[in-house]
Amino acid sequence: MKYYLFICNIMITSFCLLTSCKGGLDKIDLCNSADSGVIRITLTEQLPDSTGVLCTYRVMLPDYLKGIYSAQDSFYDYWQVNGNRVLPWFFTPETLTDLFVQPAYGVDDNLYPQFKNIGFRGKTRFVSRHGCFLQLMLCDGRYLSVLPLAGPDVVAWFYVNEEGELELQVANYGTEPVTAECPVIAWALGENLNESAYRLFDNLRRDTAYTETFRLRYEKRFPEMFQYLGWCTWEEYKKDISADLLFTEISKLKQVPLPVQYAIIDDGHLAFRTSDIDRSKGVLSSFSPNDKFPEGFTELLKMREPERLRWMGLWHNFNGYWGGFSVDNDFDADVNNCLRTIEKTGYVLPKNDMAAIRRVYSAFLGRSADDGFDFLKLDWQAANLYMQRFSENGARGAFNTSRVVDDIAHERFNDAVINCMAMNNVVLQNTYNVNVTRTSIDYKLNNLFMAKEHLRQSYGNALYMCPTVWGDHDMFHSSDDVCGRIMALSKALSGGPVYLSDAPERIAPQMVWPLCYQDGSLLRPLAPATVLQRTAFDCPLTSRTAYMVSAPLENDAAAVVAYNLTADSCRVEGKVCVDDYELTGTLLQPYMGRWKVPEEGLYLYDYTNKEGCRLVADFTFSIDGFADRYFLLLPIHEGWAVVGNTDKYLSPVTVSNISYGSDALSLTLHESGSIDFWMSGGTPYSDEAELSALGNGLWRATSKIAEENSQITIYLSLIHISEPTRP
């Protein structure tokens, strides 16, 4: 009955909100809307214009204070989203128009040359007027999330016109007319930013159009190998890989004193020819590897071991290669019969029907499964819509291709796929099986600008991507002098895959061990780290306040990180407050609302300085230069707070089965070692652990038992110690 009422509400809401206005431009009015809904339109023999757009709607927004517009910067002449360059852009009602006429990063190139806006093909970067997600801080204290929808007939996008008006463009990016009932936009209101996003996607997944195309993050399995430490070839070697080089380097990798459990062979193995339509791109000519792998992958795959390097994955380009598939190829006749050339652009892609798409991708990606690879990294996904333009229906081609590939990921790789350059709604709304997607630009070694951009994208894009997937923050170099440790911590908080790209001899184990246990298994949060609401609407490049993110951990602990991401690395001010703890709970799925602060309050552990205090008021701090500050917010029960093993970034995760008593604390250690804890007064003693005082009520217990999952109990003596004060 609830489901029936939900569908009815959508239909009624759609009727009421979709109206006509003067000039032939329909409008969608969200000013007095229901709390959530999906709007459908009915098209009858609707012809697209020369750009593939079928119709446009003016979107009427309720009164708001601030907004976030998710769009890419100006690659490919403002084409919507076709790579991994989606960024959150920040505006007010007065500054929305300014976003699209000023250089993209909002900083003076002459003052901050590391932030030069000269980008792809020598063009100055501007914010694209086409957007894929919108969030608003409303004047009434609520938050609104609005999402354009993709489907098998049309795809919708936001567009901000020169007058600063928000429009919804509905397109098939093709040549044929459309007759269909099409969902085009969804929205939801919430008490907080995370609630509005969750409600939007939770409602949408129950809509009849999407029940078989995507699910929420918690409904899908997280692949086993991504729960362990990995390694990837790309950042270190780029395309300069071969069977001989990889055999040598992976042999070295297995000698590094770190439990790396999987390797990804990235770009450089595919057989391709130069594209006739774009000499800068290659087109796939064979499903077999190129001549740098004369014996294929057999010997490399033999390097897997039961206890070391257990899995091996392969990179593929979603579109065959950067320029698509080649007409001059060694594919079998059945595959070639399923390919076609788009006349206007020259791209060679599968014919626009499900059977043809499945035949091509079953041969293409299935070859890697047949070879014995355990998982895939699939790149350049969002560009498929761009490449499908000017076919009979580009939206249908892209939607169906994403759907088929998601099915193959399930059938041939047990859902073990990393989606990459996949940030548009066509791909995201086809993640029924895949649960890992890149949320940012590439990481680059020793690059300050890219490090700052990488961090703000990874956390900011989580607002709209991570309700449906775990975010992949890309590989990193542990030996990076600019941001190695900063990147390591961000990977820990992501909850996604964590994989290195250092040459084996340059791996810095001390940077990596805080991420994992002895067997290589990762310490993971309960949800992906996401920008905190109170800093989500301010540009971290220009704001003089710290950029704050948080993630929920086991044992009701919250991890909070503050970053200085300013363009000039000037000092920023920040604070940690009780509200940060409460809002961290809103990241959990299924949605349960804010965390409740325990009666005894919270203990703030300053991980950066290895000290702590009761959080009785806002904890203020400053950060000089490009750096971070890391805090843990821990519940206090019966006068105890458990920090865990501070050798690990996510230290509260290192303990389980915590039992709080007025005179004793009992817990289980995942690995033998030490754990830190705080007690409000008294002196502890234990038969299972050596105890040492760290000051201000902090203690360290070092287990006397050298085995996993050992239990220790700490007792409280009657000797009283005065209440600790704030450091």
C-alpha cells in the first residue's frame, strides 16, 4: 500500500508542478512542491533540434541562501559531463550568473600561478552551464536536492542561461523523434543536506522506471578485493608497460614489507590504431593485448598467490579505446555485424539495441574474464553519451550500454568493477550492481594544485554520488613529498579502494601501515567521508575557513578532518562542534537521522597532536599552509572513551565488543598491540595489558597476548585523578 501511494503522489505532483508559461517554455515549479517527487513528461513524435534537445523547462526554485551546482569545467566545448571533472561550484542568488563568465577557479592566475586556468587544448577553463545535480540551503532552514534524470529514451540536464535562470533540457542527442513517457527530474527536501540527498535517491530507486537500473550503496556488495590494500601501474608508468616490465616490478612488489593483495594493470596493453577522425586518439583494433604482451597475460596471472597478491585486475576503456572501436580489426564476424559508424561524427560503436551491445561487450570485456582476471577498472564511461551524439537516439545508446556493462560486471566479475570517468547521470543511474565509482580528477605526484582539487572533488562530489556508490579516490604515491600522508588519510576515510602507484622500491611503508592490518585488510568507515554541511557551500580555494569532512566509524565514533585548501595556502580557522558528530550519523544507510550525543557527552581526540579533552564547547584551531587536522569524536559511557590503536588512522575500528561499566572497561583487539583510552578519573589496572599514563586522563593499554581478537579488561581503582582540562 505504501508503494502504491508513493506512485500516486508522484503522478499528482507531476501534474501540479509542470505547467506552461509564456513564450512556449514550460516550467517546473519547485517553490511550493511536495517534500519529494519525480516529474514525468509525455512526448509524442517529438523531434530534436539540431543539437539533439527535445524540449526545455524553466525550473522555479524556492527562496534560498546558498547553492551548490555540480558541473564540469569547460572541457570539450562545454559538453555536459563526459569525464572525471565534475566539481561542486558555489553560488548565492546574486552570484549564480557570475559562475559562467569568470575563470573557473575563482582565483587570480597572476597571484596564484599554480592555479592557472589554462587547461585542455590551451583554453581558459570556465564552469560549464550544463549541470548534473543541484543542492540548495533554503531560507526556511531546510535543504533541497534536485537531480536531472536519465532513461532509455531521453536524458535531462540542468542549464543556466545568460539571465541566470535555471533550465532543464531534455534531449535524446539524436536524429529520430521520441514518443514515450519519460521521468526527467527528481527532488527531495530534508532537515539536513545528507537527508535531502538520501531521500531523493531512496524515492527514485522505488520508481518503476529505476527499480532495475540502480540501488543504494548499502543494498549492494562491496567487492572483496577492494577491502584490501592494492597497487596500480598508471601513475608511475603511464602507458609504458610491457609483460617483461610488469613481471619484474610485480616481483619487486611482492618483496616490499607490505601486504599488497591486488594489482591493476592500467592503460598500455590494448591493441589500437590511430583514429581517422581524431589523430590524437586511438581506436580499439583487437580484444587481444598488443605486441608488448606477446604471450598475453598468462605468466602475469600466475603471479597471484593465496596469501600475497591474491587478485589481479585489468583496465579497459569503456568505449573500446579513447576514440571508440576500429573498423579495421580482428573481431569475429558476429561482433562486427553488431558495430556501426555514426555518420556525422565517425565514431564506431555498437548498434543501438540491447542485443548488439551485449554481443560486443560480452566479447570485449568477457575476454578478460576468460583470461582469468578477477576484476576490471572501466574508464571513460561518461564520454559514451558524447560519442553517441547524432545517432538515431544517443541517449538510448548510452543508457543501454551502461546498463549492459553493469550486468556483465555482475555476471562475469561478481560486481568487482571500478567505474571511472563515470560522473554523469546516465552512468550513475545504471549502477544496479557496481558499487565503486571514481569521484574526482586523477591524482598527480607532487602536484599541489591537483592535490587540492582532488580532495575537494572527492568529498564534495560524494554529496550526490555516494548515496549510490562508494567513492574511489584514485591511487596515490606513498612517497609523495607534497601530500603523501594527506592522501593516505583521505583514502582511509573514503571507504573505497586504496591502492598505491609507487615504483616498488619507492614505497614508504610507514605511510601505508596506518591504513591496514597485517593481512592487508583495510580499516574502513561505515560510510564514505563527505563534506560537512556547514562548509559544503563555501569554496575552499578562497574561503578563510577550514574545509571540514566527516565519516562514521564503528563504535559510534566520528572521524572529522579539517583541510586548508586555499589557493595561496594562507592560514585558515576552524572548529569542531557537537553538531559535527550528530550530522555524521546522517551518512549511514539506511537513513536513521542524526546521531544522539550520549548523556555523558563526547571526548575529542586530536589525532594530529595525540591529545584530547571533553568536548564541552566548540574546539577551535588554525591550519597554516596546505595541511590537515584530524579529530575523533568518541562517545563517553560510564566515564570511559575508547580511542583505539592510534597506529591506525581509523583507530576506533581496531576494537570491538566494548563493554562499559562503572568500574571496568572490557573490549576485544582486532590485532595484538596497544590501544589508547580515556577515563574521567581514577587509576586503571589490568591483568591482560601493560598500562601507561599519557596525561590528562589518557592511558595506553598494551596487550600481553600476542594473538588476534584478544580480549582485555581494564579495571578502575579507587585512586582519584582530577578531571582533565582542555589542552
